[in-house]
Amino acid sequence: MGSDSNPRLLSGFLDYLRIEKGSRRSRIDAYTTDIRQFAEFLEERKRVLLNARRPDVREFLQQLFSNRSTGAV
């Protein structure tokens, strides 16, 4: 499964939030931003969302916190 699976997975998740959960637009926008950032992070490492593991999430969060402390976004 290649990186083309990330957009399909994200779209399905966002549809779920809209239809099944009735989530507000602001929440969906926030999820979209966060998940896209994580997907890009994974793609740089030749990974996809569907196969992400706990260490991937930890590394991503460490990068976010590191960027925040240095002022980079």
C-alpha cells in the first residue's frame, strides 16, 4: 500500500467524523491539519498512516515539541 492510501484513509476518516459523529467543522479542520502533518512525516520515512505504530507517533510528537521550542513550525 503506497502513499496514495493516505488521502483515501484521511477522506474516509473525515467522512466518518462528519456523518457518523456529526462533528463540528472546526474539529474536522483541526483533525485534518494534524493528520496531514503526521501523514507527511510518515511519507518522509516511507511509511503510510495505515501501518503507523506507536514509535512513529512518539517520534512525530517529539519532532512537534522540538519545533515548538525552537520556534519552527
